[in-house]
Amino acid sequence: MSDGQRVLDPAVRGSIERFFAEEIPFNRFLGVRLVFLERGWVIASVLDTAAGASAFSELALGDRVSTVDIRVDDLRPARLEDLYAEATIKRIGNRMGVTAIRAYHASDPGQSVAEAMGVYNIRRKHDR
């Protein structure tokens, strides 16, 4: 995907950021915020949130995503410092999406704390 294809419309990005912060009770309770969002790639603070946001970045406004399965491999203990999650789309279809996710400390981005694969159900607005 070229850099021009990665850029999200600011209104779409804002809508996704607000949705993740305000409309998902788990995120609201934890205070999860999207820090960076482009089409197909995102940095956030929770693996599942990062993967869901990544999937949302490929969908139309009004489409919904829900987690079907996420498998996490914990590679090393997390430290009491900022932890980031990075998710990339492996495949996005009409009904399902697959993402690869990794978590790392801000102080050591080259070393993963955890890696995961997530599978997401996609519910298109026009199919409801």
C-alpha cells in the first residue's frame, strides 16, 4: 500500500478515535486511546484494540468489527513503562479480517513483549 493510500480522511480518523475511546466500554474503563491511525496500521496500548482499529481502518463508516479469536504469545515480561501495540492487516474480506499484532516497550521498539494473531468478524452496515 502506498503512503497516499494509507492516509485516512481526518473526519473518518476522528470518528474511529472517538468510537474506540467512548463507545467501547472496555476501552473507556481502561482509558485506552488510539495514538496513531492509518489505513491498515495502528499503534495503541492494547493488542486487541490495536487489531480491531486496524481492521476498522479498512472499512466504511457504520461497519462493525467484533473479535472472533485472538491468540497471544507472551515472549517476555512487560515492564512498568509505556507499552505500545502495532497491528497490521494480513487479510480483510467481506465477513472476516485477520491481523498480526505485536506489543513492545516504547524504550525498546525492536524487542517484542508479545505477538498475536487476531480474527475479526466484519458486519457491513448495508447488511444489517
